[in-house]
Amino acid sequence: MKEFMLLFRADYKNMQSRSPEEWQEMAKKWKDWIAGLSAQNKWVAAGKQLSQNGKVVRPNGVTTDGPFVELKESVNSYCIIKADSLEDAAELSKNCPILTVGGTVEIRGMAAS
């Protein structure tokens, strides 16, 4: 099996406007989804939720604020899973809770070390 990083993207403003009840419901969906992956021995590692603030360092020492506000979707979190192929990883991602709030999952293969 290969390892894949799943990058969870969503609109920060949309996520911040959710009620405590909606956050609890979403947390249960995430817990259930992760438990399902774990039961299949496909879960490798969880990432933590990323903050809204950041910096971007460019060539010649130029540093700017980020993530870029003009982007509707920003990376909110990530995890690593095991799958037989990119297609298998995509199939496992189809039940990801981020999709229920208009977010997306970007899937990237991990390079062999």
C-alpha cells in the first residue's frame, strides 16, 4: 500500500459561521469517518487544524501575509492515509465530512523515501 496526504480545503468564513451544535455534529461525522478508515487499516496519521494566519516566503527574502484572502478555499487541515492507488484514495475520500459543508479534498501521493 502507498501513503497519500489528504488536504482538506474549505471557506474559512463559512466554517467560522457555524453554531456550536453544527460543530458538534461535524465533529461526530469526522470521528465516524476516521473510525471507518482505521477499521480498514487505512488511517496513518492525523494533522491538526491549521490557523487562519500565516506567511508566504518568496525568493529574494520577500515575505507576505497569507493565506491569500482572495482565495475562497484555504487548506484547513490534512491527514495521511494508506491506499492501493490514487483512485482508491479518491474513493476513500468520497465520504469525507468536509464535502458536506462545500469543502474539497485534495489527494497527493507521498514520495517514497
